[in-house]
Amino acid sequence: MKNVMEIYGYKALIAFDPETNLFRGEFIDLNGGADFYAADVKSLQREGSISLKVFLDMCQEDGVEPRKNYSGKLMVRLPADLHHKAAVSAAATGMSLNAWLADVVAHAAA
């Protein structure tokens, strides 16, 4: 994945912060916020590991699940014309709109 770093099975989104002239990592699958900064990849991995350990230790102390939970339910708002086009595309492939959207998202997320 583009701009995503995995540290001990947790994913962090990496972006350049022009204000600090550093790369910023932010874990995206955690139940709370944990970010880190560094100038290069090796340092990002080190700082990310430290930030993640602090977060996981705090979760363990508080008895909190560290990973964000997802229900599988997703409300999507689309412009009416795009909703119509999606419904037509789904019908053309013999799929329900929900199944078609799940397929489209699966391909885009791969």
C-alpha cells in the first residue's frame, strides 16, 4: 500500500509534514491516537515502534482493546446520479448494489 508502514502488525499512514520538515506516521487501526515523527525510514520504524509500545502498554494498564473495531456496516452518501450509475452497473453484473459496492471496495483496497 502506498504511504502505509506496518509495525508489528499495526498499520500507520506516513505523510510528509512541511512545517517540521519531517515525515509523520499515524497509526490508523488503533482505538486511539498514536503518532510519531522522523527524518528517514529507519528512524520512522524506530519511533513508530516506541510510540506503538507506549500506546499498547497504556491500553493494557487500562484494560482497553487497542485495535479499532469495525461493525461491517457502512453508510455511504452519494450524489443521486452516481447512486443511479452504481445501481445500473450492479444490475448489469447480476449483483445487488451492496454486493457490487463490496466488490468495488475490495478491488480498490487491494
